[in-house]
Amino acid sequence: MVFDFITWTVKPEIFSLGPISVRYYGLFFAIGFMLSYNLMEKMFKWEKIPLPWLEKLFIYVVVATVLGARLGHVFFYGWDYYSQHLGEILMVWKGGLASHGGAIGIVIAIMIYSKKVSKKSPIWALDRVVVPTAMTAFFIRMGNLMNSEIYGHATDLPWGFRFVDNFYEWLNGAEPILTQPSHPTQIYEALAYLALFGLLLWMYWKTNAKDRTGLIFGVFLIGTFLSRFFIEFVKHDQESFEADMALNMGQWLSIPFVLAGIYFIWKAPKAIPVKK
């Protein structure tokens, strides 16, 4: 065997300028959105969709992703704390984002965008937005890896990672205390989203899926949240209240999205009507 485990002691900051620090997480987040915008621009040009629609769509989605992910964390995972510290709810820089909340935020934003801007069905927009969203999800999970967060249970598999258990104390100069080799669930999710991105990209460019309203969106929902559901079995609970739950919060929140994905695939038209 080449290695028994990987010791992960990468610090999250790339560099600091006084009180301002640049972190890998923020950088990966920005890269994901920039690449997503470029891809969407190519998609819009190919379909001859007005580019001003894209500029407005980008603003809607970015704001909805951050705000929805933050509020998702607050209400799904930390309401006991935030109900007593209301002033910290919007302090995103202190950490705490939930992907399920981000997904809900995007859906709501697309509904508003469709009514005010495109005048098309929200599902039409979602069929296109979710293609680069899968790529952005890959970058966000790699950012989680750089933050040494949301990792899994102990494992004896050769790709287990030893993370710094006293992470914040270590950043402030303490000697690192390493965990047992653990599942790098950030990488598991990142690879699942990258594979999903490849599938959605193929469906959009090489098939007629984009014309079968809801099909791409449905595949995205199943691919994203079914993989999340199963990976949660080897991931540490995010909050202590999940310890006594048969399924953790992430799994319970994933089930409705998977069912919605099945519904949209089932409802997608089987054939495209010929235009006369």
C-alpha cells in the first residue's frame, strides 16, 4: 500500500492584508460563479436568448444562493442559537451555509425572475441554470475541504484524511490535534457534483433534453440530493440535535428534492412537437 492515510493541514487563508484575508473557500466560490456565468453566456448566445436576461439572472441567482444558504443554516440547523442572537443571522463571514437553503433560494429567485424578466416558465430557466450550478457545487465542496469542515466518520480506507480537530485554536497558534483517518466526504460530494455536471452538459449540448421542459432540472435534483442522501451516512452530524435522529437533517431535507426530481422527469414530454 502506498499510503495509509493523508494528513490534511492546509490552512484556509491564501494571504492576508491587515484585517482582510483571502480564503480558498471564497476564491473557489467566486471561480465557480465566474465559470458558470461564462458557460451560461455561451448557452444564451447559442439559443439566441437576449444577453441582458443573463445579467439579471446572474444577480438573482448569486443573491439567492448566499441568502438562501445562510437562512437555510439558520432555520434548519441553528435556530436555537440564532433565535437568541438575531443580530448574527446575516453574518455570513462567521460561517454557516446550508446547500438545501441555497437550492430553495434559487428556486424562489427564478420564480421572481421568470415573472419580472423572461416571462417564461420558471422550469425553462431552471433547466439551464442547474447545468453550471452543478459545477459551482463542485467548487464549493472543494472550498469546504480547504476549510477542513463537514468531513466524515473514521475509516481504515487508504484515502482517509486526518484533519485538524482543534482547527480554530490551531489557526491561532496552538499545536494541531489530528483526528483519526476519516472519510473526506467533501471530496465524495465534489466528485459526485462534477460527474453530474458532465452528464448535464452532455444532455444540454448533445441531446434534445433542453427542449423537454423539466428533464434537465429533474436529473439535477436527483443527482444532487440522492448522492447527498447516501454520503450523509458516512458524514458527521452538523449539529448535536441530529444524534438521536434515524436520518440526519441533511437526509430528511434531501428526500423532497429527490421526489421532486422524479416528478419533473416523469412530467417531461417524451417527444418534442414539430413546429409548423
